[in-house]
Amino acid sequence: MEYGTYIENGSAAPRQGYLSGDYRLFHLTDSGPRDFDPHYHDFCKILILISGSVDYIVEGRTYEPEPGDLVLVNRGEIHCPHVKDGQPYERVILYLSPAFLQEYSLSDPLDQCFRTAQYRHSSVIRPGGEDRTALLSLLQTLERALDRPGEFAGPLYARVLLLEFLIFLNRTALDTQTAYVHTGAMDYRVSGLISYINGHLGEELSIGLLAEECCLSPYHMMRLFRQETGCTIGNYINQKRLALARELILSGRENATSACFAAGFSNYSTFLRAYKRQFGSTPRKSRPGGSPH
């Protein structure tokens, strides 16, 4: 288990991130404009914007969160921020293991906020004034508790505070008074492509086939997709397939070879190289009980 506080600044923060315990907490600040590569995680992520001006892209949709907004990124969702010039980009980030969320989902699921965000077609929520203050206060108390793990029942107290934060966040997400931030409409051809790709990861997804699907020439389709999402079609498909393969392996439903082909890879050697490059370990070591990544 990882109970320590993880407060980092600037480039010290991991680009892709990893989680070997139940949760990790970061308090980060970047100065000046900065671009991050599109990426995904195999865990859930909550970002609370403290200050700064940033565009946050989640699954091809661009949001403009304000300080106090929360960005909810479910596992496997490709995302990246584009930090604008101006005041420092300060945020608190919480990584959450799906197993941890499941463990404490008794009568009600603690990942309900991610499901509600998907249902509302928005990854950014804007709580009302009192709820926003309460959520930030809970996070600050959690940060202080993580800074003092040696105090009596320190790790247990931090876990209780985290659960209190998650319960309050889920209640806020379900509150009809909570605003969900919407973006300008994505080009319908790109949104249709994203939906098609995610529904057919285990099948052929050639450029020619996809161009026919959206009624565009391959050149215009690839240019439009990158313009709307910030990444190439090939990279998007590859990352989505890797995320699916890893989920199949970690769940124990498939071994590495069958997960490779179930996720749409046609060559195991190609899959193995991409997997090791992405996750820093072989698929075998990612099996339940193997080395954590």
C-alpha cells in the first residue's frame, strides 16, 4: 500500500503516471505555457484546478475549466492539458485504483461520479460555492494528514478523509444543482470515428476503412482527427488497444497472447514491444500477482 503524500512541482511530475497502491495525491505547479502529450492511465484520475488557464482535452473534447472545477478522467480515457500563458498552472491530482473504489463500494459505487460524467457527456464538473469550498477543504485536510503519516493512526485517518472526500464528490456529482461544463461541439465526423473505433478495437481499423466510415479522404480524415483531438488516429487506436489488452490481462480474463489478438493487434512481437514501451514491463509481469507498474 502507498500512504505517503506525493507533492511534486513542475517537470518532476510523471507524464504517464503510475499507481502501485490504492491512491496517490499530487500538488503540482507549472509556470508558463506548456503542452503535454496525449496519454491515458489504467486507473481513475481526478484533477482539481487551483489556479491558471488551461485547456483540458479528454477523449477529443476540449474543456476550459475554471479554478475550483474538477476534471474527471476515467481509466483508459485519452487526455492531455494545454497550459496557456499567464498565471502558474496549479492543481491537485488524485490517482485512484479501480480495485480500491470497488472495495469501498458497498450499497453505492464510489465511481458513480465518473459514470454520471459520462452520462452527462462532460468530464468537468463545476460545484456550487458551498460544495466547492467543502471539497477543497477536505482535500487540504487530506494533504495535511498525508504530510504527517507518523501521527497516531495516520494512514487510517488519511484513508477516512479520502473516503469522505469521495462520498461528498459523488453526492455533488449527482446533485441537480451541480453544473457540468460543456464544450463547443466536436466535429460530428470525428466524434463518430471515436465511437466507431472504441466499438471495434478488436477488428480491422485501417485508414482506408475509417475514411470510408466517415466519408472523407484519408488525408482530410487524419488532419481533421488530429486537429480535433490533439493526437493522430494511429496513436489513438494503439493506445486504446494497449489499454484494452492490459485490462484483459490484469483482470485475469485473458493471457498475454489472447489479449493481444482480442485487442486488435495482428502481430504479437509488435504488441510486446509496444506494451513494454508503454508500461515498462512485459505482459506476463502485469498478470495478477506479478510486479506492479
